[in-house]
Amino acid sequence: MSTSEINNKIKIMLVEDHQITRIGLRCSLEVIEDFEIIAEAEDGKLAVAKAQELYPDVILMDIGLPGLSGIEAVKAIKGAGKAIKILMLTSHERSEDVYAALSVDCDGYCLKDIDTVQLSAAIRAVHNGGVWLDPGIAKHVVKGHLKVGPAKEKDSSNDAGLSERELEVLSLVVEGMSNQEIADRLFVSAETVKTHMRHLMEKLAVSDRTQAAVKALREGLV
């Protein structure tokens, strides 16, 4: 394999305290052509240290880790300022866990019963700048840690004043698509998508894609 092919691989770190689960993840993912497992960690403290040393592209992070929790580890890694994407992969379905993960800027949230095909898609989505929310926990995001009540019914005359095209872009963000993937789907340029993203984030009063996706689900916009 050439150096260029190796360099094009998505570098992944696995953070999971259960050895058998960690081995299973490695065996499932390392055979995928564009993935490279570069590190493993069994606790949050080691995950932070290895992230700072090795700078993986994507980290699969469990929440229930010994010592430093997955949430605390994410906060430390993101706080270091490196553009590492973090995908929560956990059995935790409680609303407070979901919202806590998103509040520390996780790029996605998956349940451990996800199949390899979906997990691979989630990894690629967050690596490309998208947001991935497991359908199995979407209801928890809608209810939210802040107890905002049931989601509103979808309404094209939304309070934020989003245009039909902005709503369309927002729905694709919720699906986990990157700007380029949205551009390809809508047959427009990536710059046009960036403009729509900037406008809809201003209207929703959010600062990033994850916040936009969460707000869209909570308010029934998509």
C-alpha cells in the first residue's frame, strides 16, 4: 500500500473499558479500507493523554469509563483546541447523558447496538464535518435535559423564520451530512450551502452544527 493511501485513511481511536467490546470494535473496523485504528484506551485519563499525543481524526468514546468519565474526557480533549471529532458510542440512553454529551460538543451519539455499516457511516459523517444522532436516542434529544416538553409539530411557518431551502439544509444536517454532501444532494455549490448554514444558525441563535441539529429536533423543525 502506498504512503498516500495510508495517509488518506481515517485515523480512529477506541475508548472503551470493556476489553471484549474493544476487541470486537477493532476487528469490525480495522478491515474497512479507509479506516486505521491507531490507538485504544480503557479509561478517560488515558484517552485524553493519547488524543493529545497521537491526534486521531475520530474518537469512539464510551460514557461510562472508570475514573475520568467519557463526558469529562470529551470536555478535556475539545478544550485543548484540536479539531478532533468525537463520536459517543455507548449503551447509555438516558436523556441527561445524551444532552450532556452534546453540550460538550460531541459530534455524534450512537448506541452500541448499531451495526457496522451504520457505525462506519457515522464515523465518515462526523469526520466530514457532519452531525450524527442515532435514531434510537432522537426522542431523548427532543425531550432534552432542560425539560422543554414535547416537540412542536413541524411547521413551515417556523418561529425562527427559516426559508424552505434553509429547512431543507437543516434536515440534511440532522441526517449527519457534511456541507459538500448537502451540496451534492441539492445540486448547489458548497459555498451556497455555507451561506445557508450561516443564515440558519443566525436565525436559530446557535454557534455550531450540533446545536442547530439539537434545536431543530427539540423544536420540531425537521
